[in-house]
Amino acid sequence: MFKEFKEFAVKGNVVDLAVGVIIGGAFGKIVSSLVTDIIMPPIGLMLGDVDFSDLIITLKKATETTDAITVNYGLFVNTVINFLIIAFTIFIVIKQVNKLKRKEPPPAPTEKECPHCVFKIPIKATKCAHCTSDVPSL
């Protein structure tokens, strides 16, 4: 059983996934800090010194025995901006990676057209199965 687990764990896909998850988690923290600490303060300042994380709708005020019930839409705005930045960054990274990939040549054709009846026939055929004309080999 240990041998099977070892084979599973060292397969390229599992290791790649683990590295991706770890890097993704770290990247998420960086983007959260970027949004919270760098992007949102100037936006809040431009909108009249607003701190988005403080924007709430109070549904029920706090009492001595219960906490207030609120809708924290400012935190939601921060989360949406985080998502948009992450999605855009991933889009740019994937676009650049795809540019670096070698383009594979198209596969060799397996069929050709008969010059007499324009019927598709195997590439190695010397006679058309449809019209029985002789076809020059390629």
C-alpha cells in the first residue's frame, strides 16, 4: 500500500497540483494585501475618505446581550476586487505561458481528394473507390 501511495504522490500531476496550491495561496495573500493596503485607501480617499471595510448595513442594533446583525457589504466589495485582480493576473500569466509554448505542427493528412470526383480517399490510394479513376500518388 505504501508503494502505491508513493507512486501516486510522485506522479507529476500530484506534485504540480501541490505546488500550484501552495503558490496560489501565497499569491492570494499578496493580492489581498495589495487590495486592502494599497488600492483601497486611495479609492476610499477619492470617494470622500471612505474605508470600504467599514461599510455596513445594520439590520438589528446591538443590545446588552446580543451583538448587532449587519450586512458587511464593504468587505464584500474588497473581496470582489481581490477576485478581479487575481482573475486578471491569472489571465495574463496563462496568456504569456501559451505564447511560450511551441506550436505543434499540424498532423500529416490522412486523406486526399480525388481530382475527378472530389471524393475524399485515403492518402495512399492510387484508385478512387468512388469513381474508379486512377489517382496519382503523393
